[in-house]
Amino acid sequence: MGSDFAIIISSCNDYSDVWQPTIDSLYRNIHGLDVDIFLVVDFGEMDDHRVKIIQSGVGYSFGARLKRALGVIEHEYVLFMLDDFALDSTIYVDTIKEHLSHAVETDAACLYIDYYKAKRTVSNMEYTLLNPVKRYCMDLSIALWRKAYLQDFLLNEWSPWDFERNSGLRYISLDSTALVIGVSDTYRQRTLRRVSPAGIIMKGEYTLSGYQYMQENGYATGDRNVQDSIENYLVSKYSVNRLKWGAFYLLLKVYKLWKNARR
């Protein structure tokens, strides 16, 4: 198998319903995929020989699970993504390797190759220097990371939300010279696009796009609630920037309260 980079997917057993859909989407949409794929979980297995399971054990947080997993992966770079980021558009693995070459040449700590991240990065150049000190700049969008840097960057006690809101301060405390790069909007066709900005699941519920993806591809959907069309519209406005997302999130909460009161 290829050894340029590995794909590492962060998860836990509560999200086991999206493991297979996400893994299948990688092989369906990344043409020529020939790299190791690691699924990081607290416990549990999946019957798929294409995936290597790394079990952290029960009781570890997102940050601790991921740090432990990175410690046993030998690749210098990893493509890091969350468990419900099933892809819905095609790309060649050679394109990802071209991005990796740029990350290596520039000694970047992180290079974002996420479609929705690229939409927010306006430039005529393919790659743009990002400002990691800016709050929410370093988020959990799909990215190529220098493994050693990501391992140092993570804190054991972090949840995914802690990662996104504290990343700027962590960057300053760790190494304020490390390069963080993103593919720009002009070249977003050379990025990885997931089924919706929020993925298959948001706050324990299927996004409408995520549910439709599961249904259309024959996956069992379990007992999760499904967001309706109004919730789906509000979720489509999702942004890690709380100033941009705040009003839509407030509307979403009010709508959910009203919806639950009618049941």
C-alpha cells in the first residue's frame, strides 16, 4: 500500500452507524485509493479488511483517544477527518498526493483540503496562508496534518468543540511559526466534499442530507432523529465561527423547542 500518508478517522462507538458509510464513501469517491486507513474508537470492531481499528478503551476523551492513536501510526503525514464526513464527490488520490507534496515542500503543519473550508478561503492562488491565531481558523475540517505536530497540538482533555474554540491559543503556546495552509475557493474542485457542511450527524441527529445519503445507499439508520427541511436549511448555514453561526443556531434551538412542544 502507499506510504505517503495515512487516513485517520476519529470516532467512538456511539457513532458506529456511520463507520461503514464513511469508509465506503472514501473508496467510492477517492479514485485509486491506496493508503492505510485507521479508525480510532473507544471500543468495537467492524468487519472490513480495508480498515485498521485502533481501540483506546472506554473513558478516554476525543483528544486522548486521538493522541494515543497517532502514537502508533508510523506515517509522517495523516489525512485527518471525523467519522461522519462521508464524501459525495469524486477526486483522484494523486490530487491528494499533490497537496501532500506542497505540504512537505513548505513544511506546513496543516493543509486544509476540505470543500467547505475552501469556500471560505478566497484567493486566485491554489494555496493560501491561513491565520491560525484567528479563532476557529484551525477547525476540524478535513486536512493533511504533519503527524508529530497534530500529536503535540492535541490536549488529552479536549472534546471536538474544545479543539475548535481553543485552537488559536494552543497554536500560540505551541509554535507560532508553524505554517497553516488552505486550498482556496478557486480550486475547491480539488478538495474533499462531504455530504453536508455538518456531516451525516449533528448533535446526535441525522442531518437531512445525511439521512438521505444513508437511505439512498442502503445503510441502516437506527434510532436517531432526523432533521426536517427547516432544520436542514438552518444547519446548511453551519459555521465554526460562532458570530456567523450564532443567529442560525438560535433559530434552530427555538424551532426545535416549538417542534418538540407540538409532539
